[in-house]
Amino acid sequence: MVLSPSLENHIVPTYELLYRLLQSDKETIDVVIHNPYLLSNCRVPHNITLLVENGVKDSTIGRLLRTHSRALDTKKTYMLKLVKELKDLGFNPSKTTFGIALEAKQSVNKTLWKEKVDAFKKWGWSDEDVIEAFRRNPQCMLTSIDKINLVMSFWVDQLGWDARALAKGPSALTNSLEKRIIPRASVAQFLLKKGLRKKTASLTWLVVMSEKLFLD
């Protein structure tokens, strides 16, 4: 229960910490209402402090609070292990991608993580390709196995393109197949057929570029 910890020694300081990260009383209250354990669990402020000490920006922690606050509700030893693992993989704690990678590691259990790795490998990726893709865009490991297979099937079986290209441009996996990937792939095929785009050019770039840049 929220009222069990000391109001003066825990709840108020924790609320002030959350407010500093979220920059709004309304947003702080909303987050606490939906996640009351944030004020009652001493692990949350301890892990926030740990992340700050390791160079993670307030804005990144604020994003975690909004989208996946459970990532902060873990044992300090485990959080330290995750931070070290992500640093060893080359993630910069000062970048937003560090928070996304932390979210992915926290929300995808080991069994599901292996199943997703196996799904990628079924389409010809190596373990190194999976790591490269995760480094480039950790959201790819938050993509469902069904979505991975749908995108890969379209990319490889229907378009005849190299599946490993998606390891270098994994952001394509996070886009809508129907609304983004299929329409833009059609444009890419047209350009390739007319000789207006080199075969060696990045095909994933056409999928992930902004709408404005694509239309220009």
C-alpha cells in the first residue's frame, strides 16, 4: 500500500524525484495513479539514482516512467547487471536508445527473447546480425514474432530482397507493413526497374525516412 512507507522520509522525496523527471504535477499524479507502487517501493528511487549516476538523462528516465515504469521496479543488482550489459554492447547511457534498450531487456523475458532471435535466424540472420540490429534500433526486439515473420516474408519471399539488409536498417521492422512498408517497397521497385535507383542503395532507408523527405 502507498501509505505504509514514511510520508516525510520516502513518499514526499520520491514524489519530488518523479516530478523532476516528468516536469509536471499533472503527469506525475497520472503516472502515480496508474502505478501506485512508484511511491511505495524503495527500489524505484534507488534505481533512478543508479541510472542517473551511470549517465542516463532525466528525459530518458522520464520516458521509462511514462511507457514502462516496471523497468524501474527491479532489484538494484539486476539493474546494475543490465546497465553493464548494455554498456558492453555499445549503448551510450546519455542517448535515448539506452532507455529503449533497457525497456526491451526488461519487458522481454529470456524465453521470448530466444524465440525472437530464432525467428530472425530462420530468415538467415546470424547472432551477430541480431546484436547489430538491436544496437541500431532496440525497438526491433519489442516487435512481435508474428510481425517479424510477416515483414521478413514480404521482404524476402515477395520482393526477393536480402533479409540481412534489415539487420542494418531494423527500424523498418517497427513500421506498419500495410501503411508504410508495402507502399514504399512498390516505389523502390519502380525506381529500380527504371534504373533511377542503384541496386546497391539502401532499400530500408526508403521505408524509414520521414514522409516529407520521401515525398520530396
